[in-house]
Amino acid sequence: MFNLPHFLTSLATACPQVTIYLPDAPELESFPTLDIDFQGIAKDHNSVAPTLIINPSQWRPTFDDWLRENAPQFSDQEKIVLAVNRQLLRFPLEYDEPRFVATYGRLLLLREDVRRLGAAVLWALSQKFELGLEAGMRGVQDRKFFGIQ
């Protein structure tokens, strides 16, 4: 769904100290692995939307406690694979630094085919429900924002 080359370049630029390996890299077999299940760490989840944490202000202290109990000692000399089993896709931006919030959208870009599919769905909705979107206009049209996720 996301533009992987763009993400890898952006992350490498922002965090040059992090080495990124794709899942099929043979080197990964020699590194110890720490499985991270974010939903298991944050116990309180919304019953309707399980990827939404109920008390996000408690997330970081809970995660830090979990790391102290479960993670090996991190060092520059020994690499470790952090295997993220399920991501927290819904985390309120109010707990992030303003600079991160302002630039996060530049880190993850949708692939062109996904953007075109989203545009086609949005256009079909506009036609069916008479939303009045104008074809060919760039950007968000005045009073016409509709987020597709």
C-alpha cells in the first residue's frame, strides 16, 4: 500500500544510525529476534477498534517497562531484529512532538496505484451522492475534504 522505496530513503535520511533490512535478507537469520506485540503490551484497547489504545498517555511508560523486562541489552556492536507483529495504526497525534506531526505524512506515501484507486472511489462517491467535486482540480477543494483510509 505504501511506497517502500520512499519510506526506506526517508527513514535512512532521518535515522542514519538505523540499519534497515527487508524481511528476506539472509543476514537476519544470524541476529537475535525480539517479537513486539504492541496490542499485548498496551492492555487497554477499544472493543470496537482493537488497534486504538484507550489510554494513550500511558503507552510510553508501559512500553518502556516492557522493554526493560523483555529486551536484551542494546548495543552498537550487537544487532537485534525487532519483529513487529501488529502495528498500532490509530494513535492520537496529541502525544507526538509537533515537528513529528507536521512531517509524518512525508514519511509514508501511498503508492501511485493506491492513490488512483482512492481517487476513483472518491469520484464515484461524489457522483453517487452529488458531493460536487470538480475533476482535474489539485489539492483539497474548499469544504470538500473526505479522507480515505
